[in-house]
Amino acid sequence: MADRCSARRTAAHARWGGWPANAPRKARRFFLNRIRLDDKTSTKLRSPLHAARAVEMMKPFSRSTKRGVRPSPTFYVVVLSMFLWALIFSLHCSTSLQSGDALKPPAFFSFRFGRQDPCAGRYVYMYDLPPRFNADLARDCRRLSASTDMCRHVANDGFGPPITGGGDGGSLPERGAYDTDQFMLGMIFHARMRQHECLTADPTVAAAVYVPLYAGFDAAMNHDNSDLTVRDALPQDMADWLVRRPEWRAMGGRDHFMLVGRCTWDFLRGPDGGWGNALMTYPAIRNMTVLSVEASPWHGNDFAVPFPSHFHPSSDSEVIAWQHLMRRQERQRLWCFAGYSRPSSKRTVRAQIMEQCGRSSRCAMLGGEAAATPGNYSPGHAMRLLESAEFCLQPRGDGFTRKSTFDAILAGCIPVFFHPVSAYLQYMWHLPRDYRSYSVFILRDDLVGRNLSIEEVLRKIPSEKVARMREEVIRLIPTVMYRDPAAKGMQFKDAFDVAIGRVIDRVAKRRRAVAEGREYQDSVDGDYSWKYDLLEDGQKDIGPHEFDPYVAT
């Protein structure tokens, strides 16, 4: 046996021209095993080069006969890069909590895992204000009204108490219906922003900065106080707090916005006294974008957003189902009016509406003496009336606008206006510029001064045009409602989405102007401020307009 092994070693030595000088014992054993295999299969190792490669293959990877193996410089670069990216990701994507909700990482990472960040260029930073500016005001809800329990409306983040079973007569959806007060939009907007998919903790990457001040609550609590210092205390405190912030100093507040939750007129009191407080007269607030339920056509930095109605859906399917229901709705009446009479002259639009409706068999009203009966003016009753008519009349309310306009759109009812500032010069972000596509405009002078018959005007509109107008109204339903803040994955853009998109567009234009060393002129005050709001992109000149006679200061 020993002789046979010795013979094999001699043969191998002869075949390869001698053992390689650095061949370890394991390599030699490997070669002998190959020789045995050759004997069995009549194959041979083909050359000394193969033997040398085999020797190299048998060297241990983790050690050398002289020193440890050093990784290449590329290895160190890769490891260092991974460490730095991990550190940057940790610093930039660490999220903070505001009001108990997690914030999104900033737009620093525009691409993640091969796809574009859907929030790139759309991130919003929200101040975590001291509670005296919002939460404390909501807790003090009993001061909001001397005659009405407003605390019930503060519930559910401003949506108010839920309406179950579709309300009176099944006139509201089974799910998502609430008894929402018209002045709760400050809370609703704040709740929605806390759940906003593009909320960021990093103000340096935000496209806009949101100030969640409940200005409407403060105005309601102090509007009847004769001491102007008390009325202005919180607004002045808010302005002073803002200008001390580094986020404010970045653009002087031109990237900031807030929603005041009431009409602009409640925040424009002059130094000589009058109604409301002076919040919107402060230079700091003048730099911001201010959203209200009714804007002034003579001021350049305020923009109107819809009043909240009673349906706050949580899915696209709920919206689609409601739209289909409104399309199939049987409209027994030609026109209707939901509202109270006013103790004023009979020569007003509202007085003419109520007088003519009372004489017509094709009109119905909900208001006046009937509304004095408890529960007779509930959301369910009002919606049932609006859903029964082709046209819903919208005269001026306490201001130029009315919440009923958006209740009517929700009901698929074509609104009829008597003043352009009631809608056409207000909700330009949310309603079509072609007002004739979804509404009817009747001249006030024709109605009051010439005893124009409302029913005659409406009856003459061809049925085909009525059908097109109603379809446009139903198409607008998602745009003027405020969805449930907790809803995820909805494709419809609601009133909040539309408003935020337009605010970000406005801030982007201002930001570009600052980068170019100029001031972006988008806040024109005066008689023709409303005309600048009507200009399309690229337009600079204003001229005569059909609404000139109605918008005189």
C-alpha cells in the first residue's frame, strides 16, 4: 500500500514538474485524490497551470501565511457611504408628534425605492401653537353663543353630533352625516391638517406653513365687548408670537396661511371702532394668505372657501353613491327657498322671493313661522326640501353669502343668485368661472324694481339645459364638501384639498419672486381687487366687467 502511494507521489511529482514550493498539505492531499480519481476514470489533470490554480483555490480566504487580508479601498467607501446615508435618513426622517399624530418625513427624499415621493413640493408645516390660540377656545365653547349650546357642535372635531338613519325622511346619507354648524370650519380644517398625508416636521422643506388659530371662536366670544383692547388682545398676541418665529422670518410670513372660520368682515375693524376685531389689519397678517367663508372683493390677501355642509364622507364609494342618488332624485317642485324673513323693507330680494313663492303652487319654503316650530328647521328637513326642487334660491344672508348654497349643491339643486359676490366673486377656487354652467343669475333690479316673475324666468329654461346644469352641480359635490379627516386613500379632491393646492400655488409664485429679488404683486387692495382675482395665468391687464355695477365700494 505504501509503495503504491509512493509511486503515485512520484508520478504526480514527475507530471507537474515538482511540487509547488508553497503548496500546503491539504493541496497535496487534494492532488493525490485527483490522481486516484484519474486512475478510476482514466482522466488526467491537464497541465501544471491547473495545479497552480488549484493551489490558489485551497488557500484560506480569511488568513495569509504572513498577515491578514485587507479589504480594498472600494469596500471602505461603500461602508462609509452606507453609514452616512443612514445618519442622514435618521436625522431628516425622524418624525415628531403634534397633537398626537405622526408627521410625514420631509421631501428631502424625493425618490424612495424607485418611485417619486407623492408629497414632493406639497409638504405643509403646521405650528404647534400654545393652547390659548385654539384648544382653550374650543374648551370654552359655552361662550360662543348666548342663545345656543355650541358645545354640541364642537364635538367630533367640529362636525357636531352625528345624524343617524339618514335624518328626517332619509334625506341624508346613512353614514357620514352630521349636524354641522356653519362656523365650525376652523376646527374642521385643523383636524384635517393633523391627518394630512403631506404634513412635515421640517419647516425648511415645507411648501406652505399653516397657523391653526381658531380666530372665529375668539371673535364670537368678544364681538359684543365694548372694550376694543379686549377684542384685539388675542389677535395682537398671535401677530406678536408669529413675528418672533424663525419660520416666519424666512419669508416674512408670505408662505404662511390661516383659516379664520368666519366672514372677513369680522376681522377688519378700523382704529375708530366698529364691528369685529383688527386681526386682518396687522401688517404681519397682511403678508399671509387668509381663508374665510366669505372674502372681501376689495382686499387682496383673503380667499373664500365653502361653508361646511352636513355630509363628510370617508370613502369614494360613499361620494359616488350619493351622486347617483341625487341624479335619480324625483324633483316635484320647480323652485324652493329655505330661510327666514327679515324685518326690513318689502323691497328686498328676500321679501320678493317669499312673497312670490307663497303665491306659487310650484314653490315651497322652509322658514318664517314654520321654522319657529322646534325641529322644523333641522338639517334633515332642510335637505329634504332642497332635494325636491329643480332650483334653490340663494339671496344674500347676513353677509353676501349663505351656507345654504352648499347645502343646495349637496342636494343636486341648481342655485339661483341675485348678487355676484354671493358666489361668483367668492369661491373662484371651487366653482367654475362659467357661472352659467351651474347656476342662474337674476338681476336684483329686475326683481325688486320691475317685479320680475322668478317662476317665469325659471320655467323658460329648456329642459335639456336644466339637465346639463344639474349634472354640473352634482359633479361639483365632492369639491365643496369636507371629508372625514381619518379617511384614507380617497381619490376625490374635497374643499380642503382644493384650498391647500391653491395656497401652495400662490406661495410658490411668491417664493419664485423672492428668489428673483422682486415682490410678487398678488395682493391688490381697492375697488378692483376682485378683478385681479379673475385674471388667468399670464394676464396682467384688467378692464370693464359685467359685474362692475354690483361691486362698487
